[in-house]
Amino acid sequence: MSCIFCEIIERKRPAEIVYEDEKVLVFKDINPQAPIHLLIIPKKHITGIQEIKEDDIEIVGYMFFIARKIAEDLGINNYEKGYRLIFNVGKDAGQSIFHLHLHLIAGRKLNWPPG
Ligand code: 5GP
Ligand code: ZN
């Protein structure tokens, strides 16, 4: 089964990688919705929030922890600036890639509610 994000992890597909460790990879979204638009993905292939198991609690929490660390490096982890962290779950919610990914979107005023 081919997966675009697994290909990025395996370096079979190019991406602008901004952070990597043994558990996650973070890279720039190819079609950014804001000046800062990063995707935080687990190296383990999980199709989406739809299939997370109890064993995945740690990796999902870790994805948020890495998001916070990156936001801190970018100077936006505060009450003045800020950022949005999003999981699109299923096609109606806008999920188009079926490898779990957390969007980190920032760098402009974000509307609420989202469309
Ligand atoms: P989703 O719509 O599933 O929540 O988010 C998938 C995201 O992946 C989209 O924002 C889309 O722009 C991004 N994306 C799709 N294909 C690629 C790719 O090959 N490289 C990168 N860097 N981002 C991609
Ligand atoms: Zn995958």
C-alpha cells in the first residue's frame, strides 16, 4: 500500500523537513493555508484519528508536545500570537491524506469558526 507521507518519511518523495526525531517528522505543507503551515506526522503509519488505539495515546500526545516546541522556536507559543492545531478526521472534515497528521497553522489572524 503506497502512502505519500510514508514516502516522505522514507525520503522517496521530497519535502521541506523542519524537524525529525525517532518518533515524528515535521515538514512544510505543499499548499500552505497561512504563512506558517506545518504537518506533524508519526513515523508509524496510522490512517487517522479514526483508528487510534490505546497504544497510540503516547504518540498522539507527543505530536502535540512537538507542535508546542516548534511554536516556541517560532515565537508564537504565547497569548499574543498563537497558532491553530488541527486534525481533519474524515472526508467531510477535509481529510485527504490517510496518514495521521496534525496541522500547525499560524502567521496570520485565523477566522473562527473555520469553514
Ligand atoms: P488533510 O487535507 O488530509 O487534512 O491534509 C493533507 C495536507 O497535506 C494538505 O494540506 C496538503 O496540502 C498536504 N499535502 C498533500 N500532498 C503533499 C505532499 O506531497 N507534500 C507536502 N509537503 N504536503 C502535501
Ligand atoms: Zn503512511
